[in-house]
Amino acid sequence: MTIKDLRAELKHHADVQRAKDLQRFFKTDKGDYGEGDVFLGITVPQSRLIIKQFWRDLNPVELQQLLDSKIHEERFIALLCLIEKYNVSDFTKKKAIYSFYMYNVEKGRINNWDLIDLSAPNIVGNMILELSGEEKEKEMKILYSFANSDYLWRKRVAVLSTFSFIREGKFDDSLKMAEILMKDKHDLIHKAVGWMLREIGKRDSLLLEKFLKQGGNYKKMPRTMLRYAIERFDELTRQRYLAGTI
């Protein structure tokens, strides 16, 4: 199976009307966050079925070609492939996949929220969890540099990578990211941070409430971030947070 075969398969499943709908949904107009993104109109379940046929055969050169593509589904497929390869690799190969992924983050190829949400926890977060000592410290510094950057997608990678930590009951970095990004201006960061706070709350509701109350964080954070964070609270508590009366 080659990249040519893969592209033929993607073309076979293309849907013109769905592509138009996706281009609106992912805000691809001039000046929007997804400007320039091109869609074929392939669903996520279809992409997952397609990659099962190809992930073992695609090599790094072909994966880079897919990630360099303007076609959204080709980049999505490449990331699905990387995750599959990561999951069956030994530690050395995982590090190589991680480095390849981070190179493409820096290059601006992993550049939409669904691409990041799919891949950052499964590659970046999981890799950092396997590291230790100075090596881990170095990669965490890079993650925090992403959180402090001016580039939307690096910030989203930083936040979503900590989802893997949350799953392991490690919440500190997600909370630090929330503090860094508390006053960020972009809605996609508000949603990402609020989502991670909600995930912390699912595992430790007292810790989430402590963070929200600390220094009046719940009053400082954007409304969308707060709504996501408190989504699982009972209705009375939610309304009190929204009214600022906690």
C-alpha cells in the first residue's frame, strides 16, 4: 500500500457537500483560524477504517508528504497513522515518532483543533509520561514555551498534551497551564483549558473548586472557560459560579 493508493482511497470516499459543510464548520475563510484548509468531506469513522489498511506501510517520507498537504483529511490520516505506529513501537521508536511530531508542530503542519485533540495527548503527553530526569524536564520546558507562545496551535498542543497526565491522576501541569492561559483571547484556548479543568473535576472535584476559588479565578477566566469547567456541577452550584456568588 502506497501513498498513491491511499490518496485514491480518500478520493473514492470524498463527498462534495460534506466538504463544503466542513469548510464552514472549521472556519476556513480568509482571516479565520482554519484559513486555507481544504476538505474532501470524509468522516472521522471513514478515516479510521481507511488507515487500518495503510498505517503499517506508510513510511516517514510519505507521512511528511501527507502532513505537508493542504487537504485536512490527509493530515488527519497521517496523525492516525503516527498514533498507530507509536502504540506498537518500542521506546526508541516512540522517541523518533515524538520528535517527528514535534518537528511538524514547529513547522505549523498540525494546525487545527481536531488534529491536535486527536494526537497531542496520544503522542506528546504519553511520551513525556515515559521520560524521566533531565530528559523529561527538557521536554516539559518546551511544552511550557508552547503555552507561553503567541501561536494558537502550539498553545492548544500544550494544553491537550496534559490530558494524558490527567488520565494518570497528575493535575499540576494542567492547572499551571490554566493559570498561564487564563487571560488568553482565543475561544479555542478557552474551550481547551475549560475542558481540561472539567476532566480534573471528574477525578477530584474538591481540587477543581479550590482552583476556581483561588484568587477568584472563576471570576477572572473567560465565560466559555468557566462554563466548560463547571459543566458537571449540580445546577445550583453552576448558577452560583456563573453569578459570581460562590
